[in-house]
Amino acid sequence: VLLQTGYQAGLRDVVLMDIVIVAAGFVLRAVAGGVASEVLVSNWFLMVTGASALFMVSAKRFGELVTHGTSTRASLGNYTESYLRTIWTSSMFAAVVFYALWAVDLGSTRDDNFAVLSTVPYSLIMLRYAFHADRGMAEAPETVVLTDRVLQVLALAWVGLFLLQVA
């Protein structure tokens, strides 16, 4: 409620706060999913989710800025392309590092290395999505995911390795 109220009260027009609030919404959804399914959500998972969400939201804003300029939302007038690139690049790096640390932690409970191996396709997924972001084509994340066959194959490899770890 506080996030939504703040966003509606004007934080949506404050540089960085607008995308952080949107990304925080994804983290809250992950927490709510854990609570609803009675699954303990680890700190690593929350960090990966937060960094990945910030990556996606900043890449989306970058796409909006290069495609439409400032006509779609007022806050875009406060950003530069290089600043948004800095945000999505650093958050992508953080997401990959957090994921790798989570995978090592998860893998330490078993004798196999599927979780650690899953960092390879996860990293490639992030880099492939960054390819679209860099071209200003990540304005609609669902379109990127549904049309990029390489991304889909990498996602299948990632899910497969992850499922082998938790099975």
C-alpha cells in the first residue's frame, strides 16, 4: 500500500524511485507467492528477483525512451540513455552474481552440480535479453520472450537444470 501510495503521490516522476518501486512490486509478488504456497523464500531468491526486476524495468524504460522519447511518461524526461544503460547493466550483473551465489548455496546441500550449472543458461538469458535492451527493443518484455527462439531454448535449458537440482 505504501509503495502504491508513494508512486501515485509523485514518486513515479522521481528519477530511479519510479523504477525501483515497480521492481519492488515484483519482489512483493514473489513474497506473496511464497506465503500463499507456504514455501520459504530465501534471501538469495529475493535478491535475484529484485535485481532481475530492476534489470527488466530499466530495460523497458530504456526502450520507451529510445522509441517514444518522453511522450509515454513524464519521468522519462529525467533520464538519459546512458543512465538507464548503467542501471540495467549493473542490475543485470548483480542478478547474475546473486543467482550464482544462490546456486552455489543450493548446490551445497546435494552432491550434484545442477544448480551451479544452471548459472550458465541463466547468465546467457540475461545477456540475450540485454541484446534486445541495447537495441531499444525491450519495451514489451513479453514480446521479447515470446519471439526470441534462442532465449526460449536457453530458458528450457535453465529450467531443466534447475528442476534436476530440486528433484
